[in-house]
Amino acid sequence: MGFSNFLKLSENPEVYPPQEDTLFLTDILEREFQKEVLANSNSFLVCEVGVGTGFISIVLGKKYPQIHFIGVDISSQATKICYKNMSEWLQRTQFDVLCMDLLCGFNPSRFFPSIVFFNPPYLRTTQEEMMKEPLPRTWAGGPTGIMVIQEFLKTLTKIRFGKAYFLSSIYNTNELFSVQFQEFYIQVIAEKKIEDDKLICYEVQYKRKPK
């Protein structure tokens, strides 16, 4: 993965650090970004939800300096450490970092990202573990494993975007996506076995481009 092999970031014990799932999503996005850049020579907007330390956006930002990244996270500790890391590795004009819950704080009449991506909490856990602070919330997906992903997809329905990408586990109740979000094409584009799990990367597009 080139640059990401020697990327060293500041971390915080309350913020999810880069793991194998992070690298898996980064690999996929590097390929998808290359396609987008070839199709669109101009600068475009990208939003990373649950930005954490900023690892993925920094790797992509170093490779594609013409792209503007917005990183959002519900954790104030994450946004602080992300801002510090992005300031070290990227030009200040390349990024913004915002503390918010998913995409809820954006004005849908002014926010038009070409790409949105999210490495969500996807482990199957109890409902109570989802409420724990601070680190368990970064992996706890509730009894179905997709409770946070469902909320993410709900916020996607309120904005105009080109493509979105997110991870889930093979053990989760993933069949609900196509039932609940019929305005989207949601398709599997990659899978990877990590320890006792198999991760799935989904791509999301509107069936009809919203007005």
C-alpha cells in the first residue's frame, strides 16, 4: 500500500487506532479513488464518517492532493487527534474536521460529496455495550451488528452523493440493507477474512439520481 506502510500518527487511547479493517478499506478506496480521478479531472469533495485518527483520509490525501476531505466523528477526542494528524501530513487547504453524529449536521442543499466512506462499528454486541464510553462505541454494532450502519444509511438518504462505501461483517444481519433502503443499489465489492471474521465492503449508489 506504499505510503501507508510508513505512516506514523498520533493516537489516543479513547480513539480507534488503524487496524486490519482500516487497511482493508484503504486498499479498496485507493482503487476506487483512482477510477474517480480518471473520470473527473477536477477537484471533488470526499467525506469520511467516523474519521478516528484520520489514517484513511491522510493516505488518500497524500496520493490525491487535489481532493478536499471532510472528516467527521461523534467523538471530540477523535476530531482533536485527527486534526493534529491531518495538519502534520496534509496541506491545511485539503481538509476540514468536524465533530458531529454521522452526517446529521450537514445542510443537504449545500453538501454534495462525490464519495462518502465509513468504517463503522460492526461487531455484534449487546445494546448496552453501544452506550459505553468511549472506546467500546467504536466497535459495538448492537445485536444485529448493523445498528450504526442503518443510522448511517438513513443519513445518506438525506443528501446527494456519488458513491458511498462501508464495511460490515459476514455474521451481521446484512440482508436488511436491501429491504430498508430500496432507493439505493447496495452491492458487495470486496471481502476479506480477518482472524475468525470475514469483512465485507459495500458500495452504495442511488437508483435514481436525486434532484
